[in-house]
Amino acid sequence: MKKIALLGSTGSIGTQALEVIEKHKFEVTALTGNSNIGLLERQIRKYKPRFTAVNNAEAYKELKIRTADTGVKLLYGTDGLCEIASRPENDVVLNSVVGMVGLTPTLAAASAKKDIALANKETLVVGGELVTKAVKENGVRLLPVDSEHSAIFQCLQDTYSASALNKVILTASGGPFFGRTKKELENVTVEETLKHPNWSMGSKITVDSATLMNKGLEFIEAKWLFGVSPDQIDVVVHRESVIHSMVEFDDYSVLAQLGVPDMKIPIQYALTYPNRLPSDVKRLSLTDYGSLTFYKPDYETFSCLSACIKAVRLGGLCPAAVNGAGEKAVELFLKRKIKFLEIGILVNEALKAYEPQKDADVTLDSILEADRSVRKFVENLCSH
């Protein structure tokens, strides 16, 4: 029985991961959440983990009272996440928390020699060099959960094919605003932004999908996951979300992984790798779709994507800067303090300000400091 520590159990990935875990009768060693303590309490009572952690002070106090009869050990904050990620009983740590908070528990899991199923983009975006080094030094597996990176990972399982990799091709749905001009996007609402055409996701990642920031973050992740240069990564808009990503080899053969847009497929593959087990998802019928479409991204209108690509080319602390700026800008947008197009403006302004950091040493402390300072930078820009 595989033992899973699930970080971020109340989010979209976390709740779907629990469905996969339940189907295959895996054991849940730990669950963590942030502020949705009603759902986290129900999960604790159902899956009976030994440990849980929350990252919200008020939620911690209330959950302690509500779960006093369960025997679960309740931990708090980043230290709690790291303690859970490094527990000796874990076989796999599935990291599906949202944001920068995911970096340190990923490093803790690697240091404890635990395999990592990674759904937290920021871990590799800001700390790719640190994480890949820790994974290599500790001999653990870093298994991608994002549908795009899982697709590439699946296409590269043949070691001979992996050695002949020429290019990775990330597919993007284009989000709810595909084809719209800047003029048409000037006054789009939060509600319109959160209506993704294909996927059901949390609010932060849904906004990132609408701005194509999500694809920019995945572009940076791909560099670290697959050891490729930015020149070896392409992005193509594929509206149907059936082809999850592709790889091109030296002979220009292209392999793709296809399936219905359901995150339980890549979640399950990460948890059961290298085995494939039966799944509850709908089977893909290409005749139901009839045709699949492909377009070039609009890099000018959706400037977050351009900023991320420039940041990874620059290197240093520039990826941390665009990530922190993006997180803060989305937070402000969801609070209706800025307009949709201002997200891209703020991310690009942050990159300009932090471009001198392209040669900076990338350490955990320097990443955390860059993240703190760029959020303040964005906040100051919006207050003027």
C-alpha cells in the first residue's frame, strides 16, 4: 500500500488526488490546507491521517478545537509543511499547494529522500536550480502532475527517445479570452475571467490561464524538468485541450499524449508511476471532437507569457520576480483593485526592475527575499 502525504488537500488538485487515492486504496499519511477548514476537517475524519498542517493562523486555532477528538497531530505554517513532507513513513509527497509556500516543503521532501509528485508550479519556477540539484543529490524522483508536463514525461519514457529530444511543445487552451484584442479586454470582469472553457481549477490558476501567465510558468518549469534550453521549448494554443503536450525528436518525429481534459489522469500517473492502473475518467473519443485546432499565441496581448520567457532567458532571480509579481497582481485583481490588463503590465514592470538580478546567486534566502521585495514593489506601483 503506497503511503501519500498530500500538501494542499482542499484545493482542486488535492480533492481530485484524494479520489485517485481512494480508488486505489493508498494510505493518506498527512493532509494540509490553508483556510478551508470545514473541508479539511471532513477529510481528516474520512482519511484519518496521522498529521495535518494549516498555513493560516486563525484556521489553525479553530481546526485544533474541531479535531481535538480525532487524534490527528496538528502543525502550523511552513515549518509544519516541511515536517510533514519529510516524515519517514511517506512513499510519495504530492505537493499541490498554491504559490511560493510550496518551495521549502519540496526541498524538505527531497532532502528526506522522498519521491515528489509536483503540482506546485512555483517550486520549479523560482527554485528550479535548487530543486533539481536536491533531487539529483538525494536520488529521488520528481514526477510532474501538471497535465502538460506529465504529457511530455510520458512521451519520454523510452530512454533512447529521451536522449534524442529536440524540442518540447507545450499546448495552451488559450483560456476564456482567446482571440480578443487589448481593447476588448480593457473591462473584463473577475467573473468572466474565472470561466475557463475546459478545466475546473482554483481561482489563481484560472486567472493565470486567462492571462497565459500559467503557460509562461510552465515554460520555465519545462526547462528544469526536462533539461532543455528556452530555445527548445515552443507554445501552441490548442483550444480543445485534448493533446496535452508534445515532444519532437532529432529526426523530427513528434509524439503526443492525448486524453480528455481531466486532471485525474496525470495525478494518477504520478502516484502510480511507472505502472498504469485503471481510471474512472471518461475515455477519449476523437470522433466526438471531429477536429483539433492549433494557433500561435498572441504574445503582445498576453504579455505575461512574454515576460516569463524573457525571465527564464535572463536567469538569476528574474523568474522569482515575475512569479512574485504575478501572484501579487492576481491577488489584487481578484480583490477588484486592478483591471485584468494591469496584471501583465505589473509583471513586465517588475521584470524591468529586477533585470539587474539576472546574475545574482540563486539561494533559498535570495529567492525568498526577491519574492518579498517584488510583492512590495507591485503594491507600491498600485498605490500611486
